[in-house]
Amino acid sequence: NRTVREGPTPAGEDRRDGTRIAGRMDPHDGEPAADELPPPPPLPPNVVPIIAEDAAAASESEPPPPPPPSKPAKPRRHIMARPPNGLGKKGQPIQLLANHYKVSVKPSEEFFNHYYVNLKYEDDTPVDSKGIGRKVLDKLQHTYHSELADKDFAYDGEKSLFTIGALPQINNEFIVVLEDIGSGKTAAGSPGGNNGSPGGGDQKRVRRPYQAKTFKVELNFAATIPMAAIGHAIRGQESEHSLEALRVLDIILRQHSAKQGCLLVRQSFFHNNPSSFVDLGGGVMGCRGFHSSFRGTQSGLSLNIDVSTTMIVKPGPVIDFLLANQKVDHPDKIDWQKAKRALKNLRIKTTPANSEFKIVGLSERNCNEQMFPLRRRNGDTTETVEITVYDYFVKNRGIELRYSGNLPCINAGRPKRPTYFPVELCTLVPLQRYTKALSTMQRTSLVEKSRQKPHERMSTLNDALKRSNYDADPMLKACGIQIAQNFTQIEGRVLPAPKLKAGNGEEFFARNGRWNIARKKLIRTSSVKRWSVVNFSARCDLRGLVQDLKRVATGMGLEYEDPHTVIEESPSLRRAPVARRVEEMFAQIKAKLPGAPLFLLCLLPERKNCEVYGPWKKKCLADFGIVTQCLAPQRVNDQYLSNLLLKINAKLGGLNTLLQIEAARAIPIVGKVPTIILGMDVSHGQPGQSDRPSIAAVVSSREWPLISKYRATVHTQSPKQEMMASLFKPRGTEDDGLIRGISY
């Protein structure tokens, strides 16, 4: 393929196809003209050339092309159609249900009108608080319904608003007043904020009006999107307009779920349904919801619904959350500096007023010591007295406090104007996202408790569709959207499982989705020597385990020496910090072994979620380059040991099995032409770990014509960066990049 560049190429400049221009002068532009191009390469035998005369005749019947625009037009995107005979035939046909619901749309000549939303306070400063936009726009629609021509709209919660048809004005400006906007409100009679309170012997509260805020809302016209573009997606003709139209439909779904009180996480929606909560420990819960979005498919438009899970703070009394979060059994053991970080920005409800606030911090002193100025009415005059938060609630409000006196107060006011509440009067409201990193045990628990069988998942998705009740949404009705109530049925094929080849030349097949390697030799075996066993307090018969491992290894063809030694962790370290346990174990390795081991077998005390695992792997692999294999010996049998030895053999450079077609060099193209297969991916830190570097990894096949022998290498790069930054890193005549790393 040649790259053709626009305009003449200056003399002496290298062309992009590797040839060089050196020709004669062109009389039109005064620059050397190119010599004639070399002849084109020969055509492949299956290519039919286009006849020049037919093309010329066709071009004469068409009008001349328009002049090129000043700016290049955006390329039109289309779903790539299958070739007429492009459907595969192999395998056993099967009918499947997909988690898609077919969508039909009535033809419409209407347009979505896009408006840019600008929210400002009364003094023209921009609104930067998250979550307040929907409240303001809901109040605007309620207040100015007639001025908006009685139109419903779809608001994305940030800067975009869509209507069906145009608003009366291109640029619209409104004043919206929100009363009692939530976290800024201070309840009458509560401590702090110079609020009024009962005075003398008068027990009546001095009532003050709710706080209100005034907003300016500007809606400025931005663009139109034809609703007919939705029909393009139904016909599989995806374009820029159809993508924008589907985006509007997704915004309608978000707004619909927001009005139902759901927690929104992009296109995933979570109801306040305790039956969907799973306790992960540490005051954190997994909340099961669903993802919902419109998709253009080859069979038309569909609503895709799938299960989704997010982490939330466990609702309920604040003190219960802190005890669980810090894993202590009494309020006196709480680390209040950690508590301050954990509670900041969480929303609470207070009793008995049942008012909602946002936590900004904690008081500097305990509840029975923290003073604040309280205004009292004494006849016709008002006086200010200093009183503790504890005395205010117990003596002035008549509220019994059982344990809050010696604990800090919750500050739910403003930095310069605090509002204090005793901890036991505060309850965390539901559906608050937990964005910090999960522990190893929490991650494992989340995976196990989120797992669903197919029929359970189908039931969950059908319930989600019914509960959402999209058919009642006025915007979707106005769009003529109708959603089927049943899963889409599609045809699939069950492909035959590939045959594997073992080391003794035997070919074996999968049974019930599994290959059984028992009593089979491996293709290429490694030698397990200069190795030792380390035991992090696992309870098992170590001597019997080592003998069984050696017996199974011998049957698979591995050379397995006896371990040099077995190193046991001291019982006094079992409750020590993880870093210390790892360091102490390495100190024993250095003291008891004559040199660096080639391999370490590590016994962990807990299944899968042991906190030792990560630091131990880092110490062995990253710091010392020692190959390790960890196991948790709760249920050890020959099948378990066979699977363990497959990992050990591969890590030590062996090759377990081959694909039968790989060994026979029967893979199309790859078996005949020297080929390297590369796989690349980037993984990012978990939510709450935005400062963690991303990990770029490349894996490469080796020893052509084999593809089962491979090598991997990894690099770190900037957090959240998806593009690989280190495939090639020239350093003089060397290269430190990932591609070079897999070639050694």
C-alpha cells in the first residue's frame, strides 16, 4: 500500500513509501517534478480489477464532486456488515437468550434540541456542588412549566439538557429559589450557628424559617439531533447522529432512575433495597443493581440490561460503622483521626429532628467539653451563654445520651460556623458510595457473594426491567419507544473443544468442559531443585504434603529433589503486621540456606484472601527474582497437586501441553508462515487508588511454530493512562521497552 501525499514533493525529500524524488522541474510550481512511479505490484489471483472505461462512464453520468471543505468532515461510522456467506457452520447449533430487550420506535420527524446548562448563584459565581443540579432543574420545570411550553426534558445532571422540539426562546434565563437545600440547613435550636433556643423557663423552641438559596439558570441552544437517527440504529446504520440520539435515550434512562431515588454510577442504577445488599465487613456493603443502556446491534436497536455491583457505606448508626470499619469492639478503642477521614463528606440524618446533613469533620473536644455560644431569650432581651453540647441536648432538649459524653461530636456545619451533634444521634443514610480501596478479604467476599447462576441472573434482570417501569416515562413515550418484555433469542453454536497433546504423544479430549491431566506426562518438564518450603502458620502435615507432591510430580515426568529445609513462622508473629512477618521470614531464609533458592513453596494460613500473599509475592519476585508458588492446604488431593505442578512447571520454564493442531502445524497461516502473537493490556488501580500507577503488560508467543510457549513482561506508567507508554524506550543503542523485554 502506498501513502499518497497532497501536493508536490520537494526535490530530494524521502517519500513515505521509501522511494526518493530527484526529478526534473515542473513548469507550474517551479519545483522538481517526480519521475514516473514504479510499476504496481502484481495482482493476487483472486482480485478482479475494475475496468477503467466503466469507471469513467460512471463518473461522466454523475455531477462533478463539490470542492473540498475548509475543514475535513468527520468520517461516517457504520457497523461493519457480515459478508453474505460470512456465518460459520462448525459446531452444534443452540438457541440462546441474550440480556437484550428489542426496542421498536415509531417514525418521527421531530428533533431533539440540545441546550447548554449554566448554573450560577445569585452573585453570579458558578455552582460547583455535585448533585444540586437535578434539584434546581426539577424546581425550574415545576415553577416555569408554561414558560417552557409544557415540555419535558432530559437532564444529564451536569451541562446538557435535551427537549423534544424547541423551547420558546433560543437563550433562556430563569431564577430558581430552593428552600431547605439540605446540607446547608441548620435545624432550629441545634448547637452552633448562633441559632435561637429556649430561654429561661420557657421550653418552646424559637422557630426560624428554612434557609433558601437563589440560583440563576441559563439554557442556551447548542444543536439539534433528528429523532429519525434512532431508526438508523434500528436498521444497523450507525452514524454520528444515531450515536448522539442513543446518548439522549441513555440520559433519559438516568433521569428516570434518579427520580426513583436510585444511586447513579454512570449507566448503572442501584435501588435502596436491603435484599440487594451484601455485607463485606469493615462497614462496607456490596450493593447489587443493574446497568441499562440502548445499543445499536446488527438486528436493530435493543435495551441492554446487565447486573452491576458497587460498594456502599453500611447505613445505620455512625458508631456502628466506625466500630466495624476499624474492627474494634468498644467506642473507647476508636482512632478518631482515622474516623475523621472515613466520615468526611458522608451524609447523616439526626434525631429527633430527622434532618439531613453532610459531615465536614469532628469537634476538637469531647461532647461533654465542647462549648458553643447559645442565645437565650430572657423576657424582652436575648443573652448569649456558653454551654457544652452534652448539656444542651440533655438539659435543654431533654434527650438522654448514653455513651456520647466522652466521644467527639459530629460537625455538620461549615468550617467557620460549626454545627455539632452527639455521635449517637447520627445515622448514615443509605446508598452512599464507598470509593476507598477494598482489602483483600473484602474483594474476595465481594466476588463470592456477587456470583449468580444463570436462572438467578435472568430473574434479577427481568425484575429490574419491571421495577424500572420505563414504559411510564413521558420522554420515552414521546419518542415512541416500546421495549419488549422478554429476552432476545439468538442462535449460537457450541464449538468442539480442541484436542490437547501430552508429553508421551497421547492426545486427550475435554470432558464436561475440562481436560484431565492425571497420569499424563508433560511436554517439556523442568527440574525442581535448590528449593525450600516456608510455612506461614498453616496447619497441615508438611512431611506428608512434600512426599505427595514429589510422588505426583514423578508421575508427570518432573525431576523433583527433596527440599533443602522447611522454615516455620514463629507463633509470636502470627498477629504481627504483614510487613514484619515477611521480613522475619526472609531473615530466616538467609540464615538457614547456603545461597539464594531457585524456588520457594509457600503455605498460607487462609484460603485466597490471606493478607500475606501480596507483600510476599512482591518481596520474592520484584526484590529478589525468586520463583514462588503459594497454596492454602485446606483440601489437598492428587487433582489439586496436579494443578499446582502445572503452574510450577510453567513458572520454571517447562511446557505442559500443546494444542493438537499446533503440534501438527495445522493452524491456518500461523503454521506455515513465521508468526509471533502479541497480547497487550493495561490495568488500573481500584476505586480509591487514583495515585497508583497503571500496569502495562505484553505477552508474546515464542519458538515458532509453537504458540503455547510464551513470555510476559510488565512496566508501570502514569495512573489511569490507557495508551501504552513503554512499548519502545530507546536508550542509545539499547531499548528498555516492553517489546524488547519479551524478546530475551
